[in-house]
Amino acid sequence: MLETFTSRPSNAVALEKLLKQQGINISHRLIHSILKKRGLSASELNKGKRRKWVKYERRHSNSLWHTDYYMVEDPRWRGKWFIAYIDDDSRMVTE
């Protein structure tokens, strides 16, 4: 992998694609961590910050549930509504 980087310096995603073409399957996250350890890549500080759009996070399970519903289009169940309740913390779905 390091030989590929020295011959064609690029980011981890581009290196992942080049290595896949050579038949080597390594994730770009692993490639990025290896490059960081060797000092060939730097971390972006803004990517480590908490996203402001994440509004509904809770510490404990069962503290927040989301509800989703839709009308079933299958002819056997035509006119029936499907309702699902999703626990925000554990992502468990109940029907």
C-alpha cells in the first residue's frame, strides 16, 4: 500500500480504489489510519466536532421513541396502515 502511495500520492479513498483494481481489498479508514501513523496524512479537526444537526440523542434506552407509518400497498393488506416504533438509542423496532 505504501508503494502505491509513493508512486501516486493521493487521499485514502483514491488509494482504496487503486488497491481494489490491483485485487487488494482494504478499507479507506484503515488506509487513512496507516497514513496518519506514518505522518503522510493529517486529521481534519472539523470532522471530529459534534454535528449540530444531531438533535435527538439520549443517554439511556427508552428515553426517546420515533414513530413511522405508511399505508401498505400489497393487495392482501390494501387499506391497512403499518406503524413502527423505533427506540432512538438502541434502534430496536417494534410493530
